[in-house]
Amino acid sequence: MPSPLQDASPEPYWLTQAGAPAPADPLDGADTCDLAVVGAGYSGLWTALLAKERDPGRDVVVIEAGTAGWAASGRNGGFCAASLTHGHDNGMSRFPSEMDVLERLGRENLDQIEATVARYGIDCDFSRTGELQVATAQWQLRELVRDAAGPGRDSAGRRFLDRDELRAEVDSPTYLGGIWDRDGCAMVDPARLVWGLRAACQSLGVRFYDHSPVVSLAPAGAGMRLHTSRGRVDAGRVALATGAHGRLLRRLGHFVVPVYDYVLMTEPLTDAQLASVGWRNRQGIGDAGNQFHYYRLTADNRILWGGYDAVYYNGGRIDPARDQREATFTVLAEHFAATFPQLADVRFTHKWGGVIDTCSRFSSFFGTAHRGRVAYAVGYTGLGVGATRFGANVMLDLLAGERTERTSLKMVRSKPVPFPPEPVRSGVIQLTRWSIARADRNEGRRNLWLRTLDKVGLGFDS
């Protein structure tokens, strides 16, 4: 029997769609601006757009190493979540006194994303269907039951589903129960969201330079000077929105590591195939293991299937050749077949990977450099589709020197625990990945190593 992967194209499905904007010209020569944004992914585009909405007269330039959305913003699953803390439990473990505020701000942020999509007519298949967290093992089910009954989790938007109720929503023999968060997540076409945000920025007068990697950043008078290989920009203020690819501030290397995530995309399902699964409400889905899968339907009824095998390559070097990993694609295809045996004949048309910027607290952190003239937001750990808009507002607040509700948060004022230097860093991460996989095979029980990391606030999650 031929492999379901044999004809899969090694490129991100989203970025192969028609409608990508023509690249802007590279920077060639000298330019000046009030605000320079480095990076044209979600973080940079939200920063540029919000900067112009706050002050239409501000001159904003976006400088991009490739083209808009070529990295994480065009490769992700399209889960636009309200959470700013990579989930309630992670937030409670780090910012318990702030969780009510953080969850309110997260919901407001998602509402504002939805309003922005409508206001600028961004055609990105934005659909607030919510997300199902599903248990596929008894220990996961016990945790979900406990989670559903926990303090602060009785929102009308969250509903626990037993096995039969869950399978009435999406039919998989692996499901034992789950929680449907009805209003805390939207599904989007990630590349079209990038392209729409870029067009919205341009409509407000933001200028773009593509294929212009910034190679240095240094003070110049009262502002900053950014050099590319062919030109320079003098800016009053700079927002760094480079994710895992950032190398302009050495200090960030202590806190951020690049983790590779991998994804498959099926061919469009037939009406009969889709009916065999159900999925009428088109929710995003994530399973409740430590090594978890995430999956969703696209507008043309493909299934995106990703996650599980988050990989850190020793040394932390980013290499485009690592965007393809056949061993992981094979495992993902096997897991897909076990989850949906009724789709045994479905083929995969695309397979790809990409880098996630993660830190030891699994949620973003923020700061300034060069006497407040540079701001950064990084470490989103896979939940950046929505949270980057919040981070953009934080960067703009910090650059303005404003004390706001956002900048007063401990989450914004504090930093994660740094990773140790190499080669210890690689040893710590690989031991932690092994321990997490072992916990999934051992009823979720965390070994001494994981318990120790939990106590000191340094960990590594899938």
C-alpha cells in the first residue's frame, strides 16, 4: 500500500495559496523614520498597525529579512487563542494574583482582533468556533474533569463533554471526554491574516522593506541606527519583532531557544469523509497529553494535523534543512490514522516544519534596551497568533514610557528563568523532552527531574 505521505509537497500549505502580496523592494540606501519595526510577522505587523492607529502622523517602517509571514506566522496551525499565558494552568503557576486581569485582557485582545479583521475587511477565514481539549488516556480524562471543576474555570463559555457528547461533536475512537472552550479561540488562515494585516498597514501609510535582514543595531544621536547589507535606517524608536530569529540583542539568547514543530495537511475531504467524522461546529482540537497534537479543518475541508514531536536540535542553530523531518512526519501520519481510522484512504498533500520561539515560562516576555529606545516581545511558544497583538501594545507602551495596566503587570515586568549555556542547555532540554515523553507513557506522572524543574520555574514543554 503506498504511503499517504508519498506525494506530500515539502512546503507550508498556507504560503502556497494564491493572493500573496508582491514583495516590497529591499532597503537600498539611507532612510529615516519615527518607528522602525524589525520583522513582518504577526508581532511586527500588529506593532506597525497599532502604532499608526495610535498616532496617524507617526512615520513607521517595517524591515523584513524575507517576506511577510515567511517564518512562524505563515507556518502555524491558525489557532488564534485568547490566552496570553499559554493556558490557564501555566498562567496560574506563574502569575496567580494576576490571572483574572490577564484572562480579561486576553478576551479583550481576541475581541479586538476580530473587530480589526472586520474593520479592514481582512479575508482570513476568521471563525470563532472555539477549541476542544480532548482526553485520549484515562489520566488525561481525570485531569480534565478536575480542571473543569477547578476554581475560576466555571465560565459559561467552557463545557465538559463526556465520551458520547464529545464523539457526537467529532468522532474518534480514541476520545474519552473533553472540554469545549466555546469563545476562547478562533480559527484563522494564518497566511491570509498576515497578508491582510500588511495591506491594512499599507493603507495607513506604513512603509515596507523586504529581503533586508538587519545585521546591526546601535545608538545614533537620540535614536537608533539599523544597518542592512545595502542600507541603513535611522529611527527614533525600534520594536524588535523577530521571534526565534532575533540576534540583535545578545541578552535574548539567554532566554529563548528555537524549537521545531512539524505539520501535515490532508487533501480536501469528500462530503462522505467529512460526514464520517462529524465536526459540524469546526472547532480547533488539541489533545491533553504533554506531547500533544493540534488539528483543525480548513475552509476547503482539509485537516491540518500537527504537533506532538517538538524537537530541539543540540546547539540551537536554525537551519532551513530542518524544516523537513521524515521521522516526525511518519509518526504524525500514524497518529492521524489511529485518531481517524475512518479516513484511512486520505492522503497528505503538504508537510512542513518551522521554528517556535520558546522560553522557560512558555509565554511571552518583554523588555527594553538602549535606554528605552528599543523594545522587544518574544517567547510566545506557539500561541503567538493572538498574543502578539497584546505584545505589540506592550512594546508601544514601553517605547512611549507609559505606565499602563499592561506595563504594570508582573508578567510584563518580570523575566523567565534563563536557560543554561551550551552544552549544558542541550543536555537539560533533551533530558526534559525524554522525561515528558516518559510521563505520557506513565499515567502523566512526572519524574524527579520534572518535579525539580517545576520548583525552580525552568522547564520545557511540547
